[in-house]
Amino acid sequence: MKRLAIVVPCFNEEEVLPITVPELERVIFELIQAQKISVDSQIVFVDDGSHDQTWPLIEHFTDSDDHVTGIKLSRNFGHQDALIAGLTSVVSSFDAVVTIDADLQDDVNAIKQMVDCFLAGAEVVYGVRSSRQTDTWFKRSTAEGFYKTMNFLGVHMVPDSADFRLLSQRATQTLLDYPERNLFLRGIVPLLGFRSAKVSYERHARVAGVSKYPLKKMIRFAVDGITSFSTAPIKLIMNLGFLIVLICIGLLIYTLVQKIQGRVVSGWSSLMISVWALGGVQLICISVIGEYVGKIFTEVKQRPRFTIERNLLQEQIEAKSSNK
Ligand code: UDP
Ligand code: MG
């Protein structure tokens, strides 16, 4: 029978964990009862350098529960890298992996449908939100704008799907073969290929705690997403440059004509405006290029994407094999 791992990244989630664990437990239990997954299936919590009681809680649940285990990262690496850490740890010993947030915003019952799709042969199953009513207006509209921009730039993501999905072992391995440091999973998963399916679900509000994605992190995430998939912004800058040169030629002719006709303009306002406008445009352009240079910088360093401090899953596997 197939072994399923549910990978849950957690960053300061002490408030939701006691609610999340029984919920996921129930799903695993029902799936085992229905004989869809094997009894060795596991829920793997990845503690992304939390400062609160998250890790002690994970350890506690690992001890009290056969289906729960945890991985502790040495510091906060961020959501995407925490997911990668989880996937890397489970890929060799599980047939399929579901990734889900700790806050129960995604419907845990959809996992059952995902498993059905997997058993029917799909290797990538996307969780797609049927509505975002429970997200704030701000989150909804910024997310919508982001998906539209990405689409416009030629990055085709599955709309309204986040990091709630199922990957087969083969798809996970393929994903992990992408070596880039700036990993934007949502953009890469559709590139994997394989047979895919979608499961739609209702997105709820967080059961407890606050979002770990403040505006600053959200903007960073969006900029990373765009610049790691598309060089369109650089082309845009080039076009802007051409446009400005054209305008300049026009202005030059205009100024010369004015001068020849002897109408000397005081010119202060136009001068000021062009100085500021051009200065601004130049700074933006440089920063966009800088963003790409920065990306190259982080890629060439080839630093590890995460560091594991403690791996309870590994410890369990080792203990089992020494008992045999
Ligand atoms: N998360 C993480 N590391 C971080 C930030 C978030 O592992 O640096 C986890 C967090 O614990 C949660 C998931 O990523 O399980 C999604 O975060 P959150 O629910 O705060 O984001 P939102 O749903 O508001 O976009
Ligand atoms: Mg959330």
C-alpha cells in the first residue's frame, strides 16, 4: 500500500498546532481505515526556526502519536525553503507527499480527494481555492494582481492554487532536482509535467494565531516570483529607455526651434520635472537590474537551502532498522 507523508511548515504556530494535529490525524486515520494508504504514513512538521513553543509541542506530539514526527531547522529559512526541507527528508521513504499550511486555512478533507486522484494515476494534484471570501480584501486583490502580472509576464501558474498540493515520489524527486536557491514552488510545479489533477476546496480563515506573511514578506515573495521566472522587466526597461530617447529627440527639436525664434523660456519648471523624472526612472531601472544581479549572486554561492538541526523522522527510521 502507498505511504503518504503530510508535510506541514510551521513558524511560530504554537496556537494552531494543538488544533491542527488532531485534524490531520483524523484524515490519516480515515485514509488508513479506507485502506487507501499504508499504516506507516506520517505527518511531518517542519519547524522553521520558531521562537515559541512550536518545537516542544512537535516533540510532544511525536512522542504521544505514532503518525506524527518533526524536523527542526536551525533557523528561520522561510516558508518555501521549509517546504523543500520537508520534501527532501521524506522523498526517499514515501510514495506521495501532501504539503499543507499549519493554520488549517486549507481544507484538510481535500487531502482525501487528492489521494483518490493520486491512486487514479495523477502525480501532481493541485489544491484550488473555490473562493477567497475569508481572506481580507487587501490580500485578495493583491493576490489577484500578482497572478495577473505573472500571467502577463509569461509565467503560467495554476490560478488560486497555493502550496497545498500532492506530489508523487517521482514528481517530488524531479522538483528537488531543480537546483535554484530562489525557489518559487508555485511557478516550478507546473513545469514538472506528469499527469496532474485539481481538487477544489473552500479556503477558511486561520483557526488561530496571525499570518506569518506580513506585507513586507508578501512583496518580497512577489518580486522573487517575478524575477526568478521572467526577464520581462528588463525588456520593459529597454523599451522605456527607447521611449525616453524618442521624447528627448522631440524636446531637442522643440528647444532648438524656440531658441532660433528667439523665444527664450525661463525653463525652470520643465528642467526640474525632467531632472526628477529621469532620476526616478533611472533608479528604478537600476534596481530592477540589481534584482537580477542579486539573483545571480545568490545562485552562484550555492549555499544550502536549509540546515536541519534535528530530524525525528530520520531518528525513527534508524531506530526501526536497528530494532530489526
Ligand atoms: N511559514 C514558515 N516560515 C515562515 C513563514 C511562514 O514556515 O517564515 C509557514 C506558516 O507557519 C504557515 C505557512 O507557512 O504554516 C503559511 O503561512 P501563513 O498562514 O502565515 O501565510 P498566509 O496564509 O497568511 O499567506
Ligand atoms: Mg495561512
